[in-house]
Amino acid sequence: MVKLGLLAGALLATSASAFAPAASQAPRVALQASSVDVPEVDATGNNIAVKNLLTDIEASGLLSQVAQAGLLSKAQASGISLTKLEPLLALAAGNKDVMILVESAGPELLPILPTVVEIAPGALPLLGAAIQLSPAALQVAGLASLAAAAGAVYLIPDDTVVEVATQTLAVGALGAAAGASFVGSAVLGKLTA
């Protein structure tokens, strides 16, 4: 009986506080200059992060490594040239949604770019081999990846949390590989056509 009395008292107290007048005003807090997120720029207005990234690219000799890997020659041998990229750039520039995505993703992508520059030299041979693939081969790889994802769902039992997590990881990775293969096939098909 005491518990019921306490419960009724608590319910009455909380419902009564709902009708009590609110405080007159919330305390005002002045904004500090450090709380405003302003991009760091140098004296001439250049973004320091971009400037550091370009300095790192120059120091690592990334463009020299691209030339030594023969990436542009392999692309030209595959039928890809910079003049064939112009229609894709014009399409992206004409599509306002793409431009909005690029502009909004800029600040979030900027911290990732130094890591991309560090990984790029090791990825150049892989990119050189991938550029020589035909679009049909990429489509077959995409279909094989989808089949492997379906096989993972079928073959891996889902009796425990670990097995379900393994299924999810396999489907996620293989699904992403399939999507990348299909997108790569479409882009490569447009560039080599």
C-alpha cells in the first residue's frame, strides 16, 4: 500500500510541475571566437590544409611516380584520353546536385586526402592493371561479386551473432565491390567509346 501511495504522489508531483511557470529567461552566453569554425588560411587567403597537401604531394614525388608507372600511357593505349574526360566533367558541372555534393563534402574530405596521397604510390600498379581491363571484364567481376555475396548468405549459417556479423561483413564488402565494378565498367565504357 505504501508503494502505491508513493507512486501516486510521484505522478501528482510530476504532473503539477508540468503546469508550473518556466524560468523567465535562459542565461545568455557570449560566443567565443574560438567556437566558430573558420577555415585556417594564410596571409594571402590560401587554405593552409590544401597548401600542406600540395606540398606533401610535391615532396613525395607522386606525379613522378605516376609518370614512371606509365599510367597515362596505359590509359591512352586503352583508349582513355583527357579529351574524353571533358564530357564527364561538363556533365558533372551541369548537374547542380553533383556540385552541391562536391562543395558540401569538401571540408570533410580534406582531412582524408593526406592519407590518400600516402596510399597512392602503392596503388599505382593496381590502377595501371585495372585501367587495362575491359568494361565487360568489370561487369563479370561485379556479377561474380554479387554471386559470392549470395553464396555467403546461403553458406554461412546464422545461428550466432558472430555468424550473422560475418554474413553482414561479407555481403557489405562483396556488395561494395560489385557496385564499384559496375560503376567502373560504366565509366570505363564511356571513356573508351
